[in-house]
Amino acid sequence: MAPRPPAVVEAAVVRALLALPERVQRRLGGSPIEIDGQRLASDAQMLLKLRGLSPNPPYDTLPVPDARAALEGDAASVRGSLMDVAEVRPVEVAGMAARLYVPGAERGGLLVFFHGGGGVLGSLDSHEQPSRFLAREGAVRVLSIDYRLAPESKFPAGVDDAMTAFAWAREHAVELGADPERIAVGGDSAGGNLGAVVAQLAEPRPALALLIYPVCDYSKKRRSYELFGEGYLLTERNMDWYRAHYLPDEDAARDPRASPLLADDLSGMPRTHLAIAGFDPLRDEGLAYGRRLEEAGVDVDLALHEGLLHGFANMTGVSRTSAAAMRRAAEMLKTL
């Protein structure tokens, strides 16, 4: 296996190529990829081309510790320069490590944020940039939680940690510099899954839910798995690997705490921003979750970003289209 390029070199190449004008990216990236009436954004297509040249093996072929290290490297390669915030400080949340991001100009709100990574990978470091971005652009404090991961701690350990973290944030809001009545919950991918579950189960409910391409249903694969299950960063094999590590058994896939789309009743959910990537195996379950929220009378801002890939929350420092999608999510935070 060829050695992984130094992270600083890889990041510099990605940053330079994704900053090129769209017409140049189209020339370098080839004919636009169009599937199911969607056209892949030029910077997303450029990133796919770069990944196709990479010798790095898929996460699902690696031992878990190696996969974790690989994700950290991938996150660093696409994050760009870290966005400035006024303060970043470590916080202990009911025994869990966490980081508080203080934007400077703010309105008193707080977002309790759970990182993605399939419930197996990811960390406070891998999601440093999205935490900073949402704090700065959303004018809220962001508390990023280092919850337990599988396979060491399978479902429902992550859910238990997420519920505990949200309750702790409400109890300690004042010392965090936030209003206890203006606390949102959210995350991306597996973290979005946790955010959705907390939004359903916590009492009192969060003021807002910010769900970025969340895993909504482990029990069923929809058509988007057929369309985008290979070649678009997150693959069907990745998801199968995550699922096998995260869930203790098949019955767990039908538990609404693992698959929030299967909850009997979604009425009473807080206002929700639901951001979906078009070229993503999880697209259709995310859209189905959005429809169920709407049918339950929940105030939903459903944003289908047709040209984007799963993982765009981590790409705001290098991708114009990813940054635009995350700014729309941040606009919801400004309403806290």
C-alpha cells in the first residue's frame, strides 16, 4: 500500500484546486455528473477526482483504530484554514470531554453539537471546523461533545451520552454563558442521528434542531443507496460497516432511538433545519424524515443541496458550495 501523502501537502492541493473558478474545475474534472435530475457541483466533482487519485484505502477495509486515524487525516485535508472565533475552551460534561466555541458577537443561544463518523469514527478534532463555522456564522456558542463510540460502546451508549449532554447543558447554561431556554441540539450524519433522537425524547425539548444529512433509518435501504452507494465519498459498504459496529443486534435497527424515522409520533418536535446532500446514500431517508416532520405539523426548513456530497459540513474552508449550504443552516441558529 502506498504511503499516505503528508497532511499539509494533501490539504494544500485540495485547497488550491477547489478554489479555482467553476469553469476551470469543469475543465479539469470532466463532464458534469448528472444523476436523478441532479448535477454534482463543480468543486464536489473536483474533490471526487482527487479522491480517485488517492492511494488511501476505504475506512471499511481497516481496523477501527486505523480507520479513525484515516478520518482525522481526511477531515484535516478538506477543512481549510480554521475559522476564527473569540474563544475555544475545554469543558467536562458529565464526565465527557467537550469544547465550547465562543463566537464573539452572539445572542445568548447555545448549540449542543454531536460529530459524525458512523458512531464509530470522528472526534472533537475532526469536527473542529464545523463547530467553529456554526458558532461564528450562527452567532451562537457551540458545545461539541466527545460521546462514546462503537464498537467499544455500542448503541444505545451514544444516545445515552447525547441525552445526558443536553440535560447537562440546560442545567449549566448560565455558566456556559447561554440562556437555558435557548439551547439547540444538532450534528452531522451519525451526530445528526443523535440530535434527532434528543429532539424527540428530551424534556423539555430543545429550542431548535439542526440536523445535517442525518442517519434516520438503520432498518431499510432506500433508492438513494442504489444511486449513490459507490463513488460519492460515503458508500454503502461504509454504512454497512458502521451499522455492524454500532448496533448490538438486528432488533436494534428498529428501535426509534437508533432509527428516529420510525418514531410513532413526531408532533411536538422543535423547529428543525434539515440539510440533505443530493449525492448521498442517506438522501432519501433524510427526505422521508422531513416529510414525516411536516406531516406532524413541525416547522421544518428542509434544504436539499442537490449538488453536494455527504460530508460537506467539513468542507467549508475549501468548498464554496459547502460553505453556502452551511450558512443556510447557520441562519436558523440566528433565530435562537
